[in-house]
Amino acid sequence: MTRIGLLSDTHGFLDEAVFKHFETCDEIWHAGDFGTMEVANGLTASSVLAITSGLTIRGVYGNIDGKEIRSIYPEQLVFMCEGVKVMIRHIGGSPPRYNPATRKELLLHQPQLFICGHSHILKIMYDDKLQCLYMNPGAAGKQGWHKIRTILRFVINGKEIKDCEVIELGKR
């Protein structure tokens, strides 16, 4: 069983509450728009925990992220988490209106879980056509038009994605 904390669109602001909500997580995934290296480093600073607890940090760069973040994080990740193939990109659209580049990648990789950010709209839905669960955690940062900052926490157990929790961090 792998416990995952998911966030996106921090835009240079990393709420300390994130660490409290993710303290039982085995992995933290960031779906892009870190905003600053301080945020990226803040997540990996919890890598002190990684050394002692095995915490894994994964992320992709977003459209506002500069050269330094792009040199560390890729545009897209495709990986296995237990028995689930996962694909993460910052800009993806949502079912059934994925952007053309994302649709091409989804058809190529055929993940069971697709995660993106960018829209600042919290949305979780199953795409019957692609047989893929879509997740967008909304925005954890203070910039953008969203009213409430959100993150997600969920579990992957074998081939099962379950126990998804929406966590509100407060007003933008």
C-alpha cells in the first residue's frame, strides 16, 4: 500500500499545513507550477524525512516554472506505482477535452491514472473511454482565480486507487 499526497499550482507559496496533511504519506507528487525553487526545495527538504522514512518526491514542471526547475523536473512523468500506471503532466485539459499533446500521450502510454494541474479546478472523474482515472488537485498556492486552496491524499493498493480525500487549506 502506497499513501500519496498530491498538490499542484503552488505558485511560489508552500503552506506549512501541507506537511501536516502529508505526514503519513509515502510519496508526494507535485503536478507543476512550483513557482520558485524555494517551493521545490521545501518539498525536497522533507527529504530529510525521505532519508529516514523512504518518502519519495515526484514532480513535473509547469508553464510558469523557470529554467532551474525545468532542469530538475520533466514535462511529463510515466511510472508504475504498485500495479497502477501513472502519467503526470501539468497542462492536460480534462475528460473528454484533453489538449492534443496530452491526448496523444494518453493514447500512447494508456495509464490507469492521469494527473494534471494548471486549471486550478479540483476535479476527479473516471474517463470511461480511456479507462483512466483523472485527477486534478486544484491549486495549493495563493495566486489564481480559485477561492479555496486544495490538495489531495489517496492510496494505491496493488491495482486499486482508493481512499481519496480532498483537503482544503483555506482561502486564497
